[in-house]
Amino acid sequence: MWRPPQRIQFEPKPGRIPSVAEAAASRLFSPVKVGAIELEQRTWVPAMVPWRASDEGYVTDDVVDWYCRFARGRPGAIVIEATGIRDVPSGPLLRIGHDRFLPGLKRLTKAVREASGGHTKLLIQIIDFLSIRRRPDRTKFFQQFLRVTDAHRAALGGPGMSDADVREKLAMLSEEKLVAILSAREMEALRFGQRERVTDVELPQIRDLPQMLPDLFSAAAHRAKNAGFDGVELHYAHAYTMASFLSRTNTREDGYGGSLEGRARLPLEVIVAVRQKVGADYTLGCRFLAEECIEGGSTVEDAAYFGVQFARAGLDFLSTSRGGKFDDAKQPGVGQAAYPYTGPSGYECMPQYISDEKGPFGRNVQATSAIRRAVREAGFDTPVVCTGGVHNFDMAEKMLADGVCDIVGSARQSLADPDWTLKLARGAGAQVRLCEFTNYCEGLDQKHKAVTCQLWDKIDLKAPGVKLTADGKRRLTPPEWTQG
Ligand SMILES: Cc1cc2nc3c(=O)[nH]c(=O)nc-3n(C[C@H](O)[C@H](O)[C@H](O)COP(=O)(O)O)c2cc1C
Ligand code: SF4
């Protein structure tokens, strides 16, 4: 993972430990209405892919165990990981693109509800993403993948050259020489693996996204409602399709790109279609980027505009993230796919303890605050969720007191200790296992390995009932909190 060159080390601190009475009187532990539901407290576990679904995208026992473990910490809400809306093979990513996924998802909602004793609301994040290929082997790229064009022939000086000759000649050239012959996209396909963009309108499946996605999202959201989820979060963030429509890099000229209005058009059409399908009395929100954090990417002013439009379109919550783009991702190894959390924008999304002057804690506070202010000034009281580096009571409480947000998200701190807010509420804040923001978990995520936390995955491996990863080296869920 990329790290800021300043290399300043930050240490998470437990902060002030509230008494039971103080916690009970706090903003963090006060209820909040989110559309049709009410959260008992303003604590929120944002979506995190733990790589526990089956290869066909079904809910497994491990998926159920994972979310039940979070539920026993009784946060206000848990958002289930990014779940694919299309009925296409996507590896071990959870899927909701067909009714056959319903029984598993129903089992999940029921189990989580029981595990939290009915205290936690359960939402699901639904996602669309475009195709990305692994970085090819150089020889294979020239022999099989590259489509030979007249531009290549012209550059090599032989208009009558056969495809085979062109391939052979190109394969012998250095990267420096190739840059002058191959197009930027062809170079990218060679160096990173071919990746579709929303601007590839010459491809029918890309051109027609505005016609396809409203139906796909609304069918998936409808399934989520039938499966018993309390709400749906549309994934409009990071490197995926909807975020790419919102991006300043979206130069589509068919009315779905270019201007702010054009870029927001499809995301708003999806909201309308989903709302029609799930009804007015169902909680629907989205996660989107407060800042894209790439050169030429969307700014916080753009995000404020989007936030206002989403609120006006009737979303029940707005959850912010930042960065996480392919545009500045590291070159993957041969045979691996590029990963959108490996460059500077990836750092903004999941900043670790080695940082710059801004540090890893609360990097999205300023931008989210500006978005919320714009939404309020436009006359909407839509709750806003802010996430990023939150790991203690003081920090969460200050964000609420300062009007940064209405709900506080904590992903890695909840992974490090799913009971952390329950401990705070019960006066046991001193027992919180503080996330160290090392991104060991993120490294596992990147390799599509079962995500665990270094602070607990080696504890009591041989204890009865403890389930381990396939290699037997790590436990799959954190030890239970036994209140002393
Ligand atoms: C293992 C892992 C998986 C993640 N998966 C998702 C995801 O599916 N959807 C999403 O919007 N964000 C995802 N994120 C980002 C988190 O929701 C969160 O925004 C980020 O970790 C920063 O918050 P934190 O500092 O509280 O961890 C993931 C993060 C981690 C560590
Ligand atoms: S592995 Fe654990 S301690 Fe490290 S960043 Fe992830 S959650 Fe935090």
C-alpha cells in the first residue's frame, strides 16, 4: 500500500473513558431516525468485505458467524459488505442478483437480528462494477489479447504487414518504444490489465448502462427488502460503476456525463427506480465520495452538490467515504488484477498509522462537514454518516457535537473489537481493544483472503468451537467479550 512520504507515525489513543451515566447521556448513544427505521444509537459499522461468501456468491455459515459476531456488540447499524447486483460469476463476493440468493440472505438477517437481541438494524450495500482483467503475461498479451490495428502497422512502417508479423515485432520492442506505438489504453491493458470505463460508449454493454442499471439496482433492493434487511445502501463510492458516473473523469456525451447534472443523472435515476420498487416506507441511502482524491477528480464542492440532489431525491441517509480509485492504483504483478486501494487515493480511503501531518484519524471530517452543511442549507435533515479512523468516544462525540455528521461509522475499530461501543456504553471503555491502523486486515482483503485482525486472530486457536481459516493458522471471528 502507498504511504505518504512524510512517514509520520500516529498512535491511536483510548481517550477519556465515559462512565455509564455519561455514555447514556451522550450524543453517540442517543437514538436517531433514518427514514423508516430508528437506530438506538449513532454507531454504525460500515460495509467491509470479509471474503467469506461461497465461490458462487451465496451466504455461508462463515458469513453468518461474522455478522452475528458484530451484532453481539449491538451497534446502531451494521451494513453488510458490497453485494453484487448482477447475476454473473464474481468469485467469492456476496451476490443478490437473483432470487436463488434469497434463502441465504433471509437466514443472515434472521440470525443477525437474534444475535443483537433486536438492538441493531441491518442494511446491505448493493454494488455494480465493470469488468477488469488481470495483468497479462507480456508474450500472451501480444500473441492473443492485443487487437492489431492499422495504426500499429503504420507505426511499424508496413501497411501490408500480417497480424502475426505485427505481434512479433511489437513483442520485441522495449516499453519506451511501445509507448510511442500503442495507444494509452493499450499500454494500460499491457501494464495493468484491461479495464472497462463508463466512458467506453463504443461498447454496447457500457453505452447501455443507463438503461440497465435502474432495473438491476431496483430488483436487488427489492430482494433485500424481501430478505428482511432494514434498509439498502447504494454503493456510489470508490472505484465502481456509479462512482465512475459521478466522477469528474466521466466525459460521456450522451447526457450521462460532463456537467454536474449529467454526472448525477444516472445515480438519480437509479434512486427513483429503487424507490418506486421498495416504496416510501423503506430505508434507502447511499455511500458516496466526499472527495475522489485523484488528479482531475471530483471535489468536495461536487460532492456537496450530489449530496443535496440525493437528499432532494428522497434518500434517507448519506454515508461518505473518500478515494479508493483505480486511477492511481499500483501496477499489479503479472496474473493479478489492479486494486483500487494501493495508491494515494487508496490511502485516503483506509489511511494507516504511518501518515502525513493530517494523520489517519478523521481525514474525512472536514469534507463531510461541508457536505452536511450544504444539505442542511438546502433545507434537508437527511442524516449523514462519517467514517474514517474513529476509535474512541471523545472523537465520535466531538464529530456529533461539531455537526460533522449525525451518525459515526467505524470500520476497522469495529473489526479490531466488535464490542467496543458496547464496552463504552457499559462503563468498560478501558477494555476496548484499540485498532492499531496497521492495515493487516486490508492486506488480506487485497489478496481476497478471509479478513481477520492481527489483534485477535491468533488468540486461543485450540479453544473448543473456534473456527479457523483453511490453513488452520487464524481464527475467523474475535473471542467473545466476557464481562468481568
Ligand atoms: C477489509 C475491508 C473491506 C472493506 N470493504 C468495503 C466495502 O465493501 N464497501 C465500502 O463501502 N467500504 C469498504 N471498506 C472501507 C470501510 O468501510 C471504511 O470506509 C474504511 O475502512 C475507513 O474507515 P475506518 O477508518 O473506520 O476503517 C472496507 C474496509 C476494509 C478494512
Ligand atoms: S488488522 Fe486489526 S488492528 Fe490492524 S488495521 Fe485491521 S482492524 Fe486495525
